[in-house]
Amino acid sequence: PADGSTRNLRMVHLSCSHWEGGWFTAYRRAAEDRPDLVFALGDYIYEGGPGTSDVRTHPHKLCTTLEDYRLRYATYKTDPDLQMLHAVAPWIVTWDDHEIQDNWAGIYPKDGVPTDAWMARRIAAQQAYYENMPLRRSSAPVGSSIQLFRRLQWGELATFHVLDTRQYRDLQACHDGGKTWWFTDCEEQADPDRTMLGLDQRQWLIDGMTESSATWQLLAQSVFFAKRDNAAGPETTLSSDGWDGYRAERDALVDSWTERGVANPVVLTGDVHVHFANELKADFWEPDSPTVGVELVTTAITSGGDGSDVVNGEEDVLAENPHIKYIRGRRGYVLSEYSPDELRVEYKPVPEVTRPDAEVSVDRTYVVPAGEPALHES
């Protein structure tokens, strides 16, 4: 009960399970950790047609119709490692882009040109998502929309604010139909009118975080939240698909935590296929500004293949973003345990996914004391 004392919460969060990328071993290892909850933060399926993987390929064509998407979910759900994790614990889910189409944004498909065919595809994908994921009847699609942002409670210990970062967003900044907008230095990213959440969801989130008396406030969402400058030196290169592309709205959210006394914000993130541990700053452009929360970014289950211990360009990212404390590029998931006193986080990679049954390890551990939102390596 929301007003009852609650035992500790042990949970995993994960994302990006590309059938063709490898074996879903990380799902099995997460199940063996016996979590109370699983947070799936997007890209539960990938929508593309058969590729050239040496491990396994999608048996059906590019998904565009309801039948296509239903077949894709049916394929993924044959995987015994995925089945095992579903059997172990309840899942709390939200989507990212590949449940419909890579890099879609609100009314816009990947190329930025809305059409009737695109909307029909989106409606079909939403229906298949609702049919195949653990969602309540309140999330049943109505017309062209589906209600995915919602709030759940773990007694007095944690409130979960589950976000939808795709359905209501503006088109990515400096979008030209190609990929030049993906990492760029772009004035449009700072436009104060740009939104990722939409006005209703943003106000719902701010009000809910203000009103919650739980010890921990968890934002379960899909895309990178902290500032991430990828260029060395005075040049700034940011991703327009993550919160850097909608940074006025991000700043408004962060400001609200301080102004309204929000306790212990923790942002859970997927999407980028790399483990990150980030401290969230009152002002990302001022490294010495107060730390007001933390972001725990999980790597992929399989997307991108085995990955590597060292990520291309990570030295520049760490140098340009002192609030980013950790980067690792293997596949895996994040295990965390919440108590009234602290959050303990384990980043858990597997060495390979192109061969089955790899073992898992703990690569990095952090502790976040309640009331002191900072990452302490343990």
C-alpha cells in the first residue's frame, strides 16, 4: 500500500534487444538475480527486415502492418531467456523508437514527412505493442494515441513516473531528412518552445514528483537525459534525439526539483547501447553547480553485437562532461536495490552475445545516499 512501510526494492532495468544482434543471455542473467521488478525502457523489438547477422535473422519482412508487428513480437517471445525473465518478475514498460520505426518523433516518421501511410503504420504498431506488453486496460489505444505515461507506487519507498518520450515530441532539431542532425551543434536545440513530453505530460510529471512523499522518485524513460558533449575542445556536439535536443524542457524539469523540494530523483535510461553513470547538475553548463539527481543508463541486451570495453571517443566524452562518471560498452543490464537509506547500483555486463550462455560480472558499483544525490563508487 502507498502509505505502508515497505521492504527494500530490488530491480533491473534494461533496453534494446535486437534479435539479430545476438543471444538474449543478459535476460537470463537478470532473471537469475531474482529482481522484484523489471523496467524495460524501449526497443523490446526491432522493426527491420532480415539482415546479415551470423547469429540469427528476422524471419519476416520490414514491419509496416498489424500482422507484421504481431509476427515480430511472436518471434521475440519464442526466446527462452526472454520467457524466463517474464516468468520471474512483473515488468513495467515504456517504448522508444524501434517498436514502430527508428527515430520516429510524434507525428513524424524517420524522414520527417508525415503521411497517411505513416500514421496507419503507427496505429498498427501501437495496437501490437498493447496486445503484447504487460499494460493495463487504461493503456488501450484510442484512435491514433496510446496512454503510456503513468504513475506506480512501491509503498513509501519509491514512486515510478513512467514516461513516453516519443509520442508527443517535436521533430528532432535541425532535422533534414538525413542523419546530419544526429550529433550536431544546433541553435534549434535550445529553442524554449521545443518539447519532448508535451505540455500535459510535463505538467503531470512535475506535479506528481512534487506531491509524492516517497523516498525515491524514479523517472523510467528511454533517451539520454544528461548533457553529453561528444566533441573535444570549444566545439559542442550534442544529440538531437535525446534530451540535449530539448534542453529547455529538461532545464525546466531540473529547476522544478530544486524549487519544489523533490527528493532523490533517479532517471532510468536506455537507448544508447552503452552503460553510463551520470550526476545530474542544476546547470549542466556549470560543472561546479549542485548535483540534484543521478541518471543510470543501461547498455543494450544485444543491439550492436558484443560491444567493447572501451567506447570510441569516451576519453573526449569524459573530459568534456565531468558529470559523466562511467562508460562501458559491453552488453548487459543494471541491477539496483533501493532502501530508505541508500540506493546501491551494479552495472552488469556480459562479455559476448554472439555466442550463447556467457557469464555476467559486476563491472562497477555505486552507492547513492538518500538525501545526498551523488554517485559514490563502492
